[in-house]
Amino acid sequence: MRIGNVEIRPLGGGLGCLGMILVSILLSVLCTVGANLFIR
């Protein structure tokens, strides 16, 4: 992935990139659930 003249390479190649996406989705779901429980 290139932004301007800087190339960004995900850690661990494609598998690491997929893992990071899955981790971020899980964390966002957990944060949403936690926020909902905290607000109630």
C-alpha cells in the first residue's frame, strides 16, 4: 500500500494484515457492547 512516496507493508504479510483487521473488528464490537452496558 502506497501513500505518496511512503510504502506501508503490513506486519506478517497478507495473513498479518487479515489478523489486524479481525482484531480491530473484535475490539470495536467489544467497545460498543461495553459502552452500552456502561450507559445503562
